[in-house]
Amino acid sequence: MSEPFKSGFVAIVGRPNVGKSTLLNHIIGQKIAIMSDKAQTTRNKVQGVYTTDESQIIFIDTPGIHKPKHKLGDFMVKIALNTFQEVDLIYFVIDASTGFGRGDEFIIEKLKNVQTPVFLLINKIDLISPEELFKLIEQYRELLDFEEIIPISALQGNNVPNLLDQTNANLEVGPMYYPKDQITDHPERFIISELIREQVLQLTREEVPHSVAVVIEGIEKNPKTEKLTINATIIVERSTQKGIIIGKQGQMLKQIGMRARKEIESLLGSKVFLEIWVKVQKNWRDKEHYLHDYGFDREEY
């Protein structure tokens, strides 16, 4: 007889830039969460669905837990902390190369108040020596009673198969929540807007990346050519940021559009005409009605 089918929800939490989105993308085998070297890249919960013949795991990639400086930051941290109560298992991801920090201490204090089992994932093990790894394991073991402590490299995939095996062992018998071929619960528009924002994050510096939101105004398919026309607006907080996004003679905006279009075409498997506008909305990150308009739902608070 075959084993009963298992399913469950797993939250991926940790400080900004520890590799949460990299891990999710590696497990799913496709980019559904954007990545950059900027802190606070992930702003919303991004759900990835991983299905095998034996189980279905719904992974929730959360924003990096940090000290918020505006309403958007409050929203992001509350989203991450709220997932602690909504899942069957928590992955607490740390960066082996930076070691223990105040952000980790804050998260551990929060984790002490939940009944959900917690896996400690020590990421980026390729950047430290075995001796350093052993010390790190001993240090964290004294801080919380983790269900498992698993060293991994999310980028290279080291030990990720073992992580999935251990995760399956901790799941209960349950239904298949999503069709077998579905890899995310987010609508197409959300993923497209994130792929455009990813290029802004990668190509701009300082405060500009954090001041950007992307809104998809429309998606239209040409019935004859099957080509998609996508209209998007990049929202910034100041006119100087608009100038940076557009660039000299429009070169920066052209580069953002070109790179984003390639990612979108790869995702959708069809040709795309991408038209991007830039709009100034002063201090949008601190105004609730703009946060709601740009996809940061008040219901998540």
C-alpha cells in the first residue's frame, strides 16, 4: 500500500538578506520571488507550492524582519510575524557568514511564544569553515529548542533535499490544496510587477529602490500574434527619483524595461511588449490608502 498523502504550510522567516527568496526559488525550481542584494526586497507574503507524489508543501516567503521606519515597514514586519500562527512549520533562516545579530535575537524572542515547530536553517555554509559552522550550531542550540538544525546553501542547493525530507517527516496527512502543476497562488499581475521592481532594485542605488512600487495598469493579448501588451507604472516618492529611474535620455528606464521584458517572457512563455511610465506619489510608503492601492492590503495588519 502507498503512504497517505501529506500536506502543510511552511513559513520562511529571518532577517533581511539571509537568502529566504533564494531558497524558495530553488525549491520551486522557478523564480517566483524576486531577489537582490538590497534589504527588504520581499514586501508581501509570496506563496510557493511544491508538490510531489507524496506531499504538497505550501511555502510562505515573508519580508525580512527589521526595525520599521514607515507604515510600509510596519506592514512588512506584521506580515512576517503573523505567519507564525498560520503555519504547520517555521523555517528560521540565518546567514552563516554574518553570525548572530540583534535581529536574530528579536526573532528568537518572538519564536519562544509559538507552539509551531521551528527548523533552524543555517544558510550560506559555503562561506564559512566547518569549525565556524559547529560553533554556530552550538550557539543557536542554547537559544531555542529547535525541531531540527540544518545547514544549507540555498544558492547552490547543498543539503536542500535533506531539508525537504525532514519537512515531509513533520507534515500531517492532508489534502492537495492546489493543482499539481501550480507553483504559486499569486496572480500573474503580481509576479509581473515584482519582476519589474526587481530590475529597479538591481540597477539603482541608495534610497531609490526602497521608494519604488510597481502597478500593472493593463495586460492585453493580440489574438492574431498572441503577443502581450503590458502597461506598467513605476511609483516613486520624489521627482529626483523619477529622474534617476528615467535616466539620461531615457536610458535607465529603457534598460529596466528590456531586462524586465526578458524575465516576463521567460515566465509567460510568450512575446511581450512592455510599456512603462514613471509617476511621483509623495511619501506613498507612509499613507495607508496608497499602500492599499499598491497591493499592501490593510487586512494583513
